Amino acid sequence: MDKRQIVNEETVEKVSEALPPEEILYDVAELFKVFGDTTRIKIICALFEVEEMCVYDLAATLNMTQSAISHQLRILKQSNLVKFKRDGKMIYYSLDDDHVKQIFDAGYKHIIE
């Protein structure tokens, strides 16, 4: 066993027992990685402003190609941050739920305060 110096054994034991499982911590870290791209943040911000948007409107709003927006939307979908609905040939994207706005708002407030 690894012999490490412990100052307060009770604290170490309490915190060790309270830590979430490694898989959960990995998933949380992966979620925050998704927020680490400016284009994805811009898409999330755009979707705050309206109920939903199609790829073409997002591309025009952000002055980017439809392909670049589609690529970033795919990542956001895989992370359950956006959802989509089909209307004929058009696909409309929206934020998956209010948690997305809460996560963004917490980060935004941290930066501007």
C-alpha cells in the first residue's frame, strides 16, 4: 500500500467516501470539454435567444459555413446539450433543457464578476 503522509485521517476518509465514481467524474470532465469551444458557445448563445433555429440560420447568424455549424451541432447533440426536430426536410435545433442555460450562466457570471 502507498504510504502517504496524512495530517487529518478523518478528513481524508470523509472526502474519499464522498467523491463520485470515476466514470461520473470522467463524464463531467467530457461535458466541460464541450463548453471549451467558442463556436459551440456561440451556438448555445444563439439558441438562448430563440426557441429553435435551423443550421442555415445559425450559419448566417454566426457568419460560418453550414458544414462547420453542422459539425459543432453534432458534438452538442452527442453531449445532450441540444436536441432537434424535423419539419419536412428542415431540422430545427434547440437547447436540450434548462440545465444547459444554468451551466452557461454559471460560467458567464464567474467570468464577468
